[in-house]
Amino acid sequence: MVESAQQLLTIIEQLQSFVDAQLARFDRVFDDCQVTLELESALNEQVAVIEAEKAYRESQRDEVVEQLRQESDQLADAWTRLESKERQLLAREATLQSSGSQGFPANEFEPTASPSSDPLSHSENTEKPQSRQAAVRQFQQLSREISKHSRRND
């Protein structure tokens, strides 16, 4: 009976040792999981910050693109008005030359008081959309040429 009690004590000690080893192993795994969870939480916070920054930059970019579109439209309109004024002046010159005059009357280039008579004013543009598109294309071509020229001079 003493011998079987000794065997039982040995088995209990072995079981205790096995349980202690398993508990230590579970503690290490738990600690590793805690570190992983903390890293994942920090990573999620960084992702949220980056996504917020990305959204802010996209909204800024959209605002700049819209502003550039508006400016492009304004420049195209101004270009169209400028071309219209040039055509008017060329037509007047041709009319004067064909009628035998030697030049423009003295007041031909003086500004008028009426804003509606100024083709460069911001009045409604009554030209067809095709001519506006042509003006936009011409402006874009001119812009590219100026860009190329400025790069060559740098």
C-alpha cells in the first residue's frame, strides 16, 4: 500500500508538472495574442488616420480640379471674345480698305462707355457650342505650345 501511494504521488507530481508546463505555454500564447491585438489596434488607428488624410487630399484635389476647369472655361470664353473682336477689327479694316479709306477713324479704338458694345465684357456668349469647343481646343493647343517653349528655355 505504501508502494501504491508512492506511485500515486509520482503520477500526481508528473500531472502537476505537465499542467504547470501547459499553463506556462498558455500564458506565453496569451501574451503573444495580447501583443498581436495591441499591434492590430495601433495599425487600425494608423489606417484610419491615413484614410482621413487621403479623403482630405482627394477633396482638395477635387477643389483644385474644379477651379482649373472654371478657369479654363473663363480663358476659353475670353479667347473666343478676343477672336471675335479681332474678326470685327479685321472686317472693319477690310471694309475701310475696300471703300478706299487709308486707315481707321481716330476714335475707332477708343473704349466706349456702353458695356454692352464691348465684346470682351462678361455678357452672354451667343456663339454656337461648336465654336466654343474649337476655342477650347485652340486654347489648349496654345497652352501646350507655351509649355513646350518654356521648358526649352529652362
